[in-house]
Amino acid sequence: MAFNTTRGNAEYVSSGSTGVLGQYTTKRKYSLSDLIVWQDRKWGMFDNILRRELKTITVDDPEPKTLTKQETPVKFSVKSDGTTTTVDEDTLRISDTLAKFLQAGDKLICNQIFCDSDGANYSTTKFNSSYTPESMIIDSVSLSGASSGVANVIVSRGNGSKPSSSVQTVLTEYKLIRVGNHLEDGGTAATPKWHEPNAEQNYCELFSRTWSETETESNTNVYGKETMAQKARRNTKDLMREVDMALFFGRKARDQRNGQSRWRTGGIVEFLPTSSTALDSTARHIDFSGAFDLETFREKMEIAFRYGSDTKVAFCGGKFFTVLYNTLEKFITMNDGLSRKWGWTVMEMETGHGILQFLRHPMFTEFDTSGQAWAYDMVGVDLDYVDLMILQNMDFKIKTSVNDDDEHQRKDEVYGQIGLHRTHPSAHFMIYGVTG
């Protein structure tokens, strides 16, 4: 090699005393250690909370089902405008499905028609002339009486007094509220009503991470080489990162490959109902649509707390918590007990409709891009209606030497088959669309 004028290279020629910069780099004995510093965020929040706070459900099938029972309907919709059949009765058209919950003697209240005590005078203005909502008494229910799948429900108008004057027409946009069955003197008890539960499908997903080293690598002495134990730690943390992503944004599905089934657990976000599937016909993907403000937030929280418990855990992005804290700092306190128990800072706020316990989750930062501001989002989970499912004998564990016998290497694995047991979709919610 020719002599060199670049400091730190082989054959470097110096004039005068040689400094550190002039030494041949390869000759230097760097003071290195095998300490590896992990530069990662805290993951496994959701899984950790489920294991600490709730029971884990051990299942013996990777496709468990949950039976869910809906509330008996109280509010009834009218299929078409009412039509007076006689002076004192009116025929309402209600779907057979809903009409099966009604029977003679039931009392219905219309929330958009107001009248006096005997139904002689009507108004559609709320409490006009001190009128109160009209009640109607069902005389008969004829399934498919109007047409296939649509029942004729004949009612006595005017609070059941059968007024001789004209009555206010019951329009399709009106709603009827059932408030009990009124027996006549010496009458028989009401007919019992029953509806079958629904089946909610859940899946357990097989999660796996492996790490390995060859025999040659294991006998090579280099600085900063990860040991198999360190690789186990890193891959286990990476696995919990994947699990958290799945518990929030997983898509429930099952497919087959090579004649074998593959299951994917569904997440909370996928589980949230739309306006057509929510119990109150209000979607739980709630669009904030603008800059954060207290008034709008309280309005959205009224929707979030309509069902389920009065305490929900809110996993949020860092940007969401920033605008929340900037606006509501005086109303937000730190929950010391949960913070120490869970290992993360847990902030708490009483919204007027219920209590939110806030945890900043790095997942939202991971998702955040200039095109989609996920860091401004929040997912609210009602812990009373989620559990962690574990396929029996398949909770996370490490298995050593999963390599083939003829391989000159060692490969270990951490794996488990778990899933999110999801029930009562309307008890959970997500806030998105907050701008900075």
C-alpha cells in the first residue's frame, strides 16, 4: 500500500507528535461493553391491563362464541302514516318483527303528539296549551295484516278515551314508546314475550416470534453481540407490540392455507358499531370535526356513555392528550393508584356523563402520518365488556431449539394463541377528527 495522508488510515504519515486522530483506527482498542441500550417505547398496555384488571378466559376452541341478549324494544317506528278506520280508533302499521313485542292492552305514548285529557284537542308543538304527550291503548295486533311482514296495530286514540273529534295523524317520523300493559278488571295476565339471544363470534390468533444464531456466530467473540437471552427479550417486546396493534386495530377473519385454518383476532376499532348496527342508531366512530373544545367534547361523551359502565379507559394519541390538557388542565387529575399499578401515567377526568381514565399509547404515534392524523385520536374501552381469551395451554411461552435437527444453528420461539373477547359494541367508542 502507498503511504497515506489521511489521518486514521493505514500508512498515514505524520509530522511531529501523533495525536489520537492520526492513529491507525484499526489498531485502537475501543472501550466497548456488551451492554445494549434499548431505545423503544412502552408497549403491551392493553394486554397488561386486561391481565391485571380482568379475568382471562380460557377457551378450548380457537373459534369461541358469546351469546348476547339485546334489550327488549321500547321504541317503535311506524312504517307508514296512520289511517283512521273509525271515529274512535286508528290503524298503525309496524313491522311484524317489532309488532311481536306488542299485544292488546299495551299502552303506547307518542313523543311528538300532544293533546288534552280526553283527546278533544291536539297539537304538534311541545306542551302547547299545556297539552302533554298522547297515549294510545292497543286494541289488537294483526301480524302481516297490512302486507307481508307489516302488521296492523289498532289503537284507541286520545289517551284511550276514543275521541269523537278528529285526531292528529301518526306520521312515519313519529316514534311510539311502550309503557306497560294495562289489564282490565277481571282480565287475564299479559302474554309472555321472549326473544332468542344472538351469537357473537370471536377468534384466537396464533402470535409467534423467533430468534436464532449459528454455531459459528456463537463461538465468535465480537463486541456488542446480542446474546440469545437479549434476543429473547427484544423479540418478546416486539411480540407484545404486535399484540397491542391487533387488540386495537385487528380485523377478525379466518382463512385457510395449505389445508390449515388461520385465525385473526378482531380489535376494538373494528368492533365499534355503525349507525345501522348501534343499539341507539348512533355510530361509535365519533367524528369531532374540528378544533378541540369543551362543549363539543361533552356532547360526544354523552354518546360514549349511553351504554355500559360509568368508567371507561381512554387510550389516546399524544397530540390528542396535548389539546385535551391545554383546554381542561384544571379538570384532569393523576390517578396515582392506577399509575403505580399499571406502570404508566394514568390521568383521570369526570366528563359529566362518566369517568375517563386516559393513557397515552405509542400506537397512535406509530400510525400517525401527514395524511392521517392518528395521534389526535382516542379509543375508549369499557373494561366490563372485554376480556382476554387464551386457548388452553397456549398462553405466551418460550420454546427452545425449534430448529431442525440437521441445522447448525439454534432457533428459539415465543408464541401463544390469544384473542380479544369482545361483547356489547355500543359500550365502546372512538373519537377522531380533532384538529390541532
